Amino acid sequence: MLREALSTILTDLPAARKTVFAGNTTSEYIRKMAPKAVRDALGPLANKFEVSSSPGAGNWSAVPWIAVFYPPVTSSALTGYYIVYLFSATEPVVYLSLTQGTTKVREEAGRKAHEVLQQRAADIRARVHDLIERFEATPIQLGSNNRLPRDYEAGHAFGCKYELHSLPPEEYLQADLHAMCEAYLALALLDGVQPGTPSSKAFAPEIPAHMQEPSGDYQQPEPNAATWWLNINPEYWRVGDVAVGVEQSYTTHNERGNKRNIYKYFQAVQPGDLLVGYETSPIKRVKALLEITEAAHQREDGAEVISFRVKEFLPHELTRDELLLIPELAHAEPLRSNQGSLFKLSAAEFTALVARAKGLLATKLPPYTWAEAQQELLMAEPTVNHMLAALKRKKNLILQGPPGVGKTFVARRLAYLLMGNIDKERVQLVQFHQSYGYEDFIRGWRPSQDGKGGFELVNGVFLDFVRRAQHDPEQSYFFVIDEINRGNLSKIFGELLLLLETDKRGDEYAVPLTYPRPGEAPFYLPKNLYVIGTMNTADRSLAMVDYALRRRFTFVDLEPVLSERLVTHLEGLGVSPAISKPAIERVKRLNELIKDDKNLGAGFTIGHSYFCSEPNGEGVDAWWPNIVLHELAPTLREYWFDDLKRADREAQALLGQ
């Protein structure tokens, strides 16, 4: 419990400071138990933050602390900005503070360090002013004249003070911590902090912007950057087809020369302002984070425009229905009005939206480990490891086998194993057929949906999925193609067939699309994209497989699993071994007959997935007869279409008759 941890430290710290530091129980408590209490208090947010603490190093620190770091900003108390509990040097008081790393500031600013820290603290408060109403911005007093505590005081932006004799209840302490985390995330998002970078553009130079020399043509952002929402009509501009960093412009007047709705907003935007890019059709959804590069100005053709660039794509493309479920957006302008294209977002609204779109506040996905896979796949661990190794090495894998061996099921589970969790949004399934083409898969001309007649370019399912993988390079994406051998690969992939090769992944091998949009960058397959195909070896219509397919994929054969693993699995579904074992033995005998048949062979054997449906209202006794009569008997009649008596005889044998 957080309250218990703070109370214990505040109670024991005065006496502990008078004793030897090494091995002290209070110092060990601060080092080990206190961070755990804070992590527990973070709840679902714990997986986004790192928690650390320090009672001192060799000797007692004047101000022991427990810090909460957001790794994209910092993982150290030396730089960036972070949340911290600071314990007073002289009083039973602890401050919850949004503060700054001071070491690097002091190295770069020297005697002006306090001035720099105080200016930055003011900038922080201005950026998230509507998220910190519950906190105080008054100076903190840590009771020490040592340099580091004085720096902490100067770097403090906002927070609250807790005294031992009046510690709030646990729920209040947790609410304060969660609100502080929300403001911390907002600050990171408003600064445009990118994963893996030590700090934001605004705060990367530890000296504030107004104390530095500007460089280049880029207009420096204002310290108090505003946040906006921009509606994007894909009829004029498809944000998903534009590369990060590419600059675009948006007119402040419509086609008839009239000022756009809420024209004052177009006049208000400034360089550094952030915009949520929202695509208005065919699916209303959030697509990208944009940044204003130039305020309203006159273009060469005389039109007044604002200019912006694509800053980053958002991995979770929230739809309008999903946005309406976010409490913080209940009164957001763009969701209350459909008149206009540029809308104002408060810092709280912007943070709530972008944090979810970036997955920062998402519910933790259920893990998927070998233990779960073993229960579902009925395969030995070496077999699964072989498939995983082949997929990692080649990035393109085909699972081939007779009907009923669970090829598509296995494909999804391999994806989950490589991801380490069950994220269905990163697995896309399509099925090929003879009439499937480039226009369905990549991009093609389709009748316009606006009712005006004519045609428009429409992206196919593969192109849109690949864009998502490109925009989320830290995560793996899996494209599963069912019945891959039924399609004409050269016709479907077109010029992109080359890019499937493992050594042709990445933007250095990008090629232009057959139907490019104006200004669109060449297309490439990212290294985090995996393609898994399935192929039915009993398909009589496909005797040969395209050599282009053979060369670019690695192949794995799946066979029926008719072993004790299946018996155990069926027992878990309510089918006793007394029923399942004889049924399995009969199928084994039938499969041997099929293998020996010169017109059939191993590719036509009966797979184990026929068994995997649990009895559902039919009763256990009727379970196997129903499978034989309604699933297996029709298959056997297709196999022996020229000898139906034999087909019926083998079906009866499966029933033990």
C-alpha cells in the first residue's frame, strides 16, 4: 500500500539518519519495498513506467527519493523530467513533484542553472495547465542548503505536499499519482517525444529555446504549443500514403473562396502546434499526429494556407465510435460539431486521445506463451520451434497439408507466439481465389462512393495493412493468406512480388506502385512484416505451385495429430477416452488406406481438427456419429467419387459397423 510505505519512511527516517547507513533497515525499505508500493499504486499504468529509488549512496542522501520515469523521456534522475516523491531533510514531510533532471542542466548552464530550471518549470506548467488544477505550483522547501536539494526546489514544476500527521487515505494518494502520470504523459505527448529519444524537441537542449540561437528555416515552436484536430478528406489527400516528415498545406478558404468555418483557428495556429489528423472517409478514424511548420501565409498561387508535416503515424487508429467512449472527449469540439475542419483540443483532450492511439493507456494484452500454445496446437515443442525458426529466418512461411490439420489455426498461433501476446489487431487474414487480383490486394480504381459518378483509387487490404506495419516498426505484424495457391501470385502482387524476398525488405528497396497518388513515396515492405500462407494439398485443381511462390517462401508440412495429445485434448472437451480412442484408431486405419491409394496419397488424409469441436447440445454419444455422417462421409464420397459404395463402406467402418 502506498500510504503505508510513505508513512513508514516518514516515521522511521529521522532516527535512521542518525545511524550507520550500510545495512540500515530503513534504507533497504526505501530501496526495495517503496518502489514496489508505488508500482502497485500505478495499477494498469505500471507497465508504461519505471520506478526507482535512492536513500543515498554510501551515506544518507539529504533528500531520499522515489522516482517514476517514462522511458521515452528519461530513465534517469540526471536529465529530462519525471515524477518523484522527495522526502524533506528536516521535517516529516514528502512532496509529490513533477520535477526535472538537474545534472545536465548544471553542466550546460553553470551559474544560470536555477534560472534555466525555473523557466523550464514555468513552461511545463503552461503546457499542461488544464491538467494540474488539483496540484499546487508554489515552491517546495526541502530543508537543506546542499546543492542537489536546492536544484530539486528550482526544478519543481507542480505537485502536492503530504505531512505525516495528515496523510490522505490510500485512494486519494493513488488518485494524485494517477493524475500526475496523466500530466506527465501529456507533457511527453505535447513535446512530441519519440520512443528511444532522451528528451523532447522543446527540452532536448537543456537550455530553454529563448536562450539559444535559432538554426535553419524551421520556425521554432512556441513554449506553450497548442493542440488541434484536423479533418482530412481522403478525396483530396490520403494521409496514410504520405511519408513521415513530408510537408503539406491546407487552405484557409474553401473552393468558393469563402473563409472556412472557425476561421480564427486557422489564424491562431503557430509553428510547433500539434494536430490530430482525422480521416473522414470511408472509415472515420484517427490516422496521424501532425505538426504545424508555418502559420497562415500566402502561397505562390495566392492562396492563404497553413503548412504542416506528418510527425508520426498512430498505431491504434481509433474510430469515431471508439472516440465517443473516451470520457475526456465528452465535450470535445470535433465530436460535438460536424461543421468545420480545424478544431481546438484542450491538453487533457489531446492527451486522452493520443495516449490511447499510441497504446499508452491500453489494457495489457493477455500473454501467449509456449504453455498456452502446447495446449492448443497438439504438437511437440521441437516441431513448433522449427516453424518459428523458419518464419523468423525467411519472414515468409507456407503451411501445407491435408484438410483438417488446422493450418490457419496454427498460422495465428505462430503469430501470437512471436508477438508474445494475443493482439488480433496485428494479424490480418485474407483468402485467395482465382478471380482475386492486384486491384483487390494492393490498389485499384473503383466506382466513386460520393454519388457524383466517376472512379477513385481505393487501397487494397494488403497495402493498408503494410502501412500500419510501416508506421509501427517496433511491433511485428502478420499477414495470413488462406489458400495461397488458389491465387495467381504474379497477378495479385504485381511489381511487389520482388519485395517479398527476405533481403529486399526496407525502404532502400522501395518501388513505385502501379497506381501511385500524386507525391506518394515509393512502396516497400518493412522488416517487421511476416507473411504466412496456407495450402491445401488435397486441392485437385492445383497440381503445380508457382515457382515464384516456391522461391520466396519456406514450406512446412502439417500432418494429422492422432496421438495421446488428441485424446487428452478431447477429454478436456468432455469426450471420454472410451469414445475418442476407438474413433482415432479407425481414422488412423482409414488414413493408411488413403495413403496407399494411387489416386489419393498422404495429401488427402483426414486431419485431427475434425475431432476438435466439443459436443454441443447433441450429447457425447451422438458427437462422433454426427462428425462422421455430416463431415467425413461427404469428404470420402468426394475422394471416391467413382466408387461410392467404397466411400459408404469406409464411412460405416468409422462408426465401427
